[in-house]
Amino acid sequence: MFEAQQKVGVDLRKRDKFVLWPLYFDSTKTRSAGRRVPKSLAVPAPKLKELQKAVEQVGLQPEVVMDAGHPNSPWQKTGLVVVPKRGSKTQILRRVAEELFKARRQT
């Protein structure tokens, strides 16, 4: 598994960073299936580009890994975004979810 992490160019065990998967913000998923934000802030099938823009809007510097698959579904290469720790993961998830929701509402 560690070799796979190095292949995609990010060590998921860095202590000063959080990993954000699009799955965390997907309103079509249940909490038990991996959604991490309230359904009221989640959006259906978030794209990696949308997630990257939302992270930038929050004021964090995202590192995008395009070909990564979530450990629960490694065959789906949804990608991931790595962000620096600026508060708790729950706070960051909520702020990013709010930005993602706002962006979707405008389009």
C-alpha cells in the first residue's frame, strides 16, 4: 500500500496535512458510505476541479492528486485533494462544503 501512495506522489500519512476525497461531499452517499458533511451542505457527484476551487476559495493551498482511489473503492479513480492543517478536519470540511455548495447554487 505504501508503494501505491508514493506512486501518486503524496504520502497520505503526513502529519501537517489533511486528505479530502470528493466522496466526503457527495449528497448521493450516506454517512456510512463515506460522506463526512451534513446532507444539507453536500452536492451530488462533486468533481475534483470543483473541490479544488472550493479549497482555494477557503484560502488553503490544495495539492491535487488526479489518479487516486478512495480505500473503500480503489477501482474508482476519483482523485483527492491534500490541504494543510488549519484547524480541525471537521472545520475545514464544513468550510469547503459551504463553498462547494455556494458554487453549485450559482450555476
